[in-house]
Amino acid sequence: MISGLKTRLDAILLGLALLLSAASPAWAFDLSELMSQLARQKSGEAGFVEQRFVRGVDGPLNSAGTLSFTAPDKLARKTVTPRPESMMVDGNTLTLSRAGRTRTLTLDSMPELQGMVDALRGTLMGDSKLLQQHFRTELAGSPANWTLDLKPLDERLASQVKSVRLSGRQGQVLGVEMEFIGGDRSVMTITPKASS
């Protein structure tokens, strides 16, 4: 009788294991699924509003403007308020413009800056390998409401940035929060522009 009960229990457990393993892909939302959704969008434009919280300054510092991305490696941020400035990344070249002055740098000359740029480009391209070169990744949520936490691996980047949290829906990034060493943080809300 005990051996018959054990056999039935084993059969039930095996059946449950098979049922769960067959059902889990439909329920699973993992990094590869998110990256696949993000990679479908090869370019885009969005508006942004950013609040930067700086220790010793009352209230947030606000800025607003536009973001654009063209796969595989073009990224632009144009700030309109409080003053016009721009940051353009094309491949390994970063160009900063403000008040009529322009400065050009190569990203590989500043690994910590390259890590931050690659956090955004890697996410927008759906390139988990690029992200994981610089960060430990942790995804939470569902396709309808996800967050991707990035913790720096590189010591130089980790000495400046505590964490980056990207959030979104399906294949769209709708928010970027950065927490810096020393307590400063930045919260950016992104509003994608409709495709024409």
C-alpha cells in the first residue's frame, strides 16, 4: 500500500513538474525577452523631463528637451530648458555643445563615461551583452510594466554611479533614474513621440 501511494505521489509530482515546465515560457519574462522587444525599434524620438536632486541645493534642478536614437550607435540629447545644450554620441565619438562652445571626446578615453552611454545604447538596442560588459543586470515586472536595474561592475564607474534603473512598457524606455555616489540622483521621465 505504501509503495502504491509513493508511486501515485511520484506520478502526480512528475505531472506537476511537466505542467509547470510547459507553462513557464508563457509566464516567464526575462532579460532576453525584454532585449528582443527593445531591439525591434531601430530608431525613435522622445521628449524628456529631468529632475536632478543635488545635495546642498534646495529643490530639484529641472531640465527638459528631446532624445533621439538610431541603431546601432547614435544617441542624442538636446536640452531646451533651462538653457540650450546638446550631447551627441556617434559610435565612439561624444560631442558636447553649450553656449556656442563645442567639445569632442572619444568614449574609450573615459571608460566610466562609456559605461553610462552603453547603459542607454545597450538598452535601446536590446543588446544584453553590451549591458553586461559594464553592469550586473536585474529585471523585474512584466512586459506591460518592467524595471531593469543596473549595478556598475567597473571600479571607476562604480566610484561615481551607485545604480541606474530603467523602466518601461513593452519595447519602450519610459524612465531613467540614476543614483550617484554621494547622494545626488537624477530622475528622467521619457515621452515617446508618435511615429509618422
